[in-house]
Amino acid sequence: MAGSRMKLELSRVLQGGGRLGVLRGLGRTGQHSLELPGCLLYTHFGTVPHLTQDTLHTLSSLPSVTQVTLSNVAEHQEVLEDFTDGFGKFAGLHDTVLYCSLHDPATVCPAGYTTNKTVSVWGSGGRIELTAAKFMALQKTIRPDWYQSMADGETWQVNTSRKRVRKSVDRTLAHLDECLLLHEKSQELEGVSVFGVVEGGDILEERVRSARETAKRPVAGFCLDGLQTGSVDQPLRTRLIAAATKELPEDKPRLLQGVGRPDEVLLSVEAGADIFEGFFPFQVTERGCALCFDYDISPDPERAVLDPDEEKAEKAGDSPQNGDTPRADQTQMTSFEMDLKDKRYQDDFRPLVEGCGCYCCKTHQRAYLHHLLVTNELLAGVLLMIHNVAHYQGFFRALRGALATDKLDVLKRRVLSDAGGRTERKE
Amino acid sequence: MQCGDDTTTSENSMSLKKTLSVASPLTLRIVAECPVTKARACELVLPHGAVNTPVFMPVGTQGTMKGITVDQLDALGCRICLGNTYHLGMRPGPDLIEKARGLHGFMNWKRNLLTDSGGFQMVSLVELSEVTEEGVKFKSPYDGKEILLSPEKSISIQNSLGSDIMMQLDDVVSSTVTGPRVEEAMHRSIRWLDRCIAANKNPDKQNLFAIIQGGLNAELRKACLDEMTRRDVPGFAIGGLSGGEEKDDFWRMVTLSTDHLPREKPRYLMGVGYAVDLVVCVALGCDMFDCVFPTRTARFGSALVPWGSLQVKQKQYAKDLQPIDPDCQCPTCKRHSRAYLHALFKSDTAAMHHITIHNISYQLTLMRSVRQSIVDGRFPDFIRTFMKRLFPSRDQYPSWAVDALASVNVTLE
């Protein structure tokens, strides 16, 4: 297992494939764990977008795993080599598990630059081409606890040919073998977990082949690539995940890349995905929106029924509803959020989400956020990011709760068909 | 005028103090006075708590401190910050802020706030402005509508904002302008002060400060001081400076003003925030300062340090693993290296927040050290050490600072 201490304890597996469990043995000393289904802490170069450690730590339950991407880090290899203590310490991250992925899930990177020997990442200074040797040298300087192997995931474009998809599977397996070989020779990477990458585009047989072949390698878990929002629709994604995970050993975790919308997360969990990248709250923040979808399924009699008039009014302003086209631009607003730039919030002195315990909701009101957004103030991003991360974490908690209590259907109804169902409650 | 006239004759400081503590929501307790310079350490008690002076007040123009939360600002020890009446009057507007229980409620800031009159921005930001006896006329940059900012209007907005200290509307002329326009502006500012005093709806909750004008002309300044100090306002600002004038003129106008301002009332030097200027002007007797410089320069990656500034984005820091200032206790310096911040500037806006926090911390820490040295009776020594650290050699000391300090008996070796 390339020396990985990672250990998956499943407490529940649904018939369809949904899994509840804990991923243990994370970190150098193995003392960290991640509850599944779970999501990672999304960062730009180790920093949660807009947040300093002070603002970040207003959040009470942060994911134990921080994601950093090679596209951010690659151009800083030199200083990291000088530093020698790894990226985590360099970034001032002292008590978190570090996971290193290849690309930034919130950024589309140009296709056409992957070769048989290399992959490319885009940093602030442009493209950096990585051979397996360079890729592994980077991992040695970053010293993550866990990383994604090199992969050719350029199958997301419409009309990618079967030949190209097959090539991506073959290349990714070749990359993996090369990475594993270098990994095993490296003392620095002892105890570090490697995730193999399952490709295969939207072709079922290729997905199955990729999964089957990757599962033969000594990897700690699997990344499911090429299924990101915009590349396939959810019914197809569900089928492809289900088909691929059937080929994967049950005792290893599966990380679904590039999927963050709550509806897609729910359906992908049902299909067998365990881990998600936490970039969705960031995308919502960047468009000046706040997550407000309802995921509360507790049988609380106090929980008032939504005021129908208000709900209508709320929904009127949202263009796309749940079920909007899956290939839609990821910068488009979804029905899980409210647009605080909208004039109707100008004199709305309620918190973003009634009952939310995050710093933003406890301290500020919609009217203030509206003001910060229309005046382009930096604090808008800070406060929205705090709220959106908190709300998204709450959703994952609710998801685990629903799996534990056999209420996934209730949660699905609330989040999916109750689309646009707001947490707005009558005061 | 009505509340100005009945107390102006009281020359006796004791009775004046008494009158003030009853009449205005401000008390100034002089904790220590430097036996050498004109510096003083005071405790200024305002409706939202006590402020130790000398104090630097960071500027939160639109009801927010540039990416910093109110809790972060509070944790840095900030007890008073600024909001800009012009910006807030435009967006979100006084009515909305009043509904939000004032600017304090709107931004949820529990400490003190000072608001300017809006006049300065009008003259500096808005091209189409015309000053008449009525007020400042300008076209709204948002809808092109013609708006008149009169003294009454300025105070009405500031009453809605609910700031602890409001500034009178003054007739601002660039400090480089000379001639009759300066005199006209000075006299008009006095008339507008009286209109502002009369317009203040909350004299029991909100302090109105007068602004001394008179350009760089000592006689006009003196005339303005004579007139304005006859009014019973809770505090005074020294205005019309920090606008590109010669530093030699600047410090002479400052020291002239403090010479004639009453000892019992706070003195606020507007628009001053460079470290040297702060230290020198404290020596000249000023208590309060504000400036956008520390927070603005932070967003360009310029970190303030005891030896000047450090441009984090410059290549030379790409591999520098030290904190910005190894002696600094701010959250940024305690956690992050120059190299990390350098790299972060390429990835996320949080890099700016880190420097903003550091720079506010630098300003507030500087003023705390200044104050402590005054209390300990060693301010002249503090100045000498401060200057030595800031400038590599004696011949790089700015001559205006040397002269200004010499005028208050501090010689720099």
C-alpha cells in the first residue's frame, strides 16, 4: 500500500452503494480522521480563499484534511526546497492533514497539453510541464500526507473520441506505475498515501477498465476524474460512478473530483463516492452569493413550514432551478444560494440564514453584506466564505446523519425536489 | 452659536472642564505631559468607551476595514476608527443606516467611530463641485443628480450615522493654494461651524469637532484659532494640511495650532499617518491622527516596519523565511514568513488581509509605545531611538523633522 496508514472503517453500506464511515490513520502520526461522506478544505496555496487563520478558526468544525493543488505550488518549488520542512509548515498549517491534488477543481485548465510523458499545470506564471520525475520531486518537497497520482483527465470536452478516452486511461495507468515506482524508492514519502486516478470519460467500458486496472496497483484510494460538473449529466455520472466503484475494493476510499453541487453530491454519494473537494462554497462566494438551501431533516415540531409567499418571492429571483442543465457554466448561480447583490436584501436586517451559528450570521445582516457587495468591499468575500464553508460543512454533517438514520430519502427530497426550499423561516 | 456663547468666557480650566463634562459626551483626562516637548498622554472617554491617546485611527471608508472583521480590528486593540460620510451618505444612505441603529449597528462595531464631514471627498473626488455660502454643490457620481452638501445636511447625515465624533463641514482649499480664497475659506469655515453646532440633534450623544483652517498663513490660522476656540466644541481638528504642502510649512502650522488650542480638549491632526509625522506631531502636541495610507499601502504589498517599509511582492523576499518583522506580535508575523506571503500574493486576496492586519498593528503598537514613553517620562529618548531605527544615518533625517523636534527642545544627535 506504498506504506500508507490510511484505514477505512465503514459503518454502513446502502444497497445502492452509499457508504458511511470514517477514514482513519491520517497524517504523519496517524492521529487524524475524516468522516465519510466528507469534504476537504479547499485552499489557494494553503489558504482558504479570503481567510486568515483568525477568520478561518471562527469555524467550529473544520475538515481535518486540507487540499492544496500542484497548479498553485509547482512554481514555488525552489523556496520549498530551501525550506525543507514541507508545504504544510511553510504555509503555517500546523495541525491538518495535507492532500495534494494535480489541478484546481474550481478552475478549468486548457486541454491539449498532456503527452505520454507529461502533464501540465497552470500557475500564476503560466504553464508548467511535469514529467513523472518532476512530479515526484515536487511531492518530495511538498511532503503531503496524501496525494493524487499524475493523470490525463482531458476527456471532459464534448465529443471526446473513444480513442482519446482510451488513451487517457492508458496514459494515466502508465503515469501511476511510474509514480509508484519513484514513490517506493523515496524515503521522504514513506507513510504517504497515493490515490490512483480512475479515468474513462463518459464511456462505461473504459471506466470499468480504468477502475479494474487501477485497483490492481498498491494505492491507498481512488480519485474519480473526468466526471466534473459540466462534463457529464448526473444520470450518466451516477451510472459511471456505480460501474467504476463496483470494480474498486470496498475498503478503500473514493474521491470524486470536480463535483460540489449539493444535488450532485447526494446522488454521487448514493452511487458510491466518499470524498469531495470543498470548492463549491468558494464558487458561490465569488459570485456574491450565500448558501441557504435547507438540509435540516430533524423532526423538529418547532420547525415552521416555509411561508409560501415568501418562498415564491425568493424563488422568483433565481434563474436556474435544480435540474438546470448540468453542462451549464460553473460560474452560474444555482438554486442552493441567494444572490445578496439583489436589491431586495438592501434593507433586510436578518442574518443570511436564520439559526446559522457561523461568525457571519451571528455578527452581520443581509443588508450589510449587500452593501459590502455593491461597494466591492473585500470583507464581502471574507464573510461569505465563512458562511458558505459553514453551511456546506453542515450539509455534509446532515448527509452523514441521514445515512446513519436511514433518512437519505428524506434529505434527498428536501435538497432535490424541494429545490429552492429555503431556510427562510417566519420569525 | 447658542451653546457656543455661554461658556466661551470661562478661561478657568477647572470650570471649563466641569462645563464640558456636563455639556458634551466626552471627557479628556490628561494622564501625563512630557516635560520637554508638547506631547501628552490622555484618556479620552467617548460614548463607546475609553481611548488612550495619542491614537492612530484606521480608516474604514465604507463601513468596513478593508477585509478585516470587526473582531480582528478589536483584537488589534483599535478603540476608534473612521467612516466616511460622503461614501456612506451615498451608499447605503443615511436612512438605511439609521434603520440599522446607526453605523455602529450597521457594521456591528462596538467601539468608537469618527465620521468626517464629507466635504473633503467632495472636493477631492468629485470634479463638478461648486462651493457657495450655502454649501458644496456636486453631481452624484451614481445618478448625476445635483446634490447640495450644506453644513446642516452634513450634520444630519452624521447624526444618522451616530458617530461618537462628528466633524464640522469646512471649506476645504488645497494647502498649496494662496491668496484671498484661503481667507474666504477660513471665514466661511467659522460660519459653517456655527451652523453645524446649531444643526446637531444629538449634542448629548455625539461630539462635534471644529476644524481649524487658514492654509499655510500663520495670521489666518491664528485668526481662525481665536474665533473657533471661543465656541464650546468638545474638540478641535487641525485641517487643511497634509495636502502636498512643504513639510516646513506643515509643521509650523501644526505647532502654531497646538500653541493656541485649549489644553483640556483633544487635538486631532487630520490625514496624518506616516510614522515620522506621527511621532513629530505628537511632540508638537497632537492627540489624534487618521490616514488611509497604512491600509491602502498594505493592499499593494507594502508592510510597515520600524526601519521603513518592506515590499513583500518584491523578488528578494521570495525565499526569505523570516516574518515581516521578527519583533512584531501581530497574528501575521506570528504565523507567516515573508516568503509565504510573497507567494500567497499570487494566489489569493488573503495576502492583502495579512499585510493590512500587520500594518494596523504596526500603527497602533507605535502609538502605544509613544504613549508609554510619555507616561514614563522618556519620550525624548524614545524619539531619538525611533529616528535611529528608521533612518540608516543621521544625515538622512528629514530636515523638517529635525527642525520641528528642535522647536520642542529635542535635539537629535
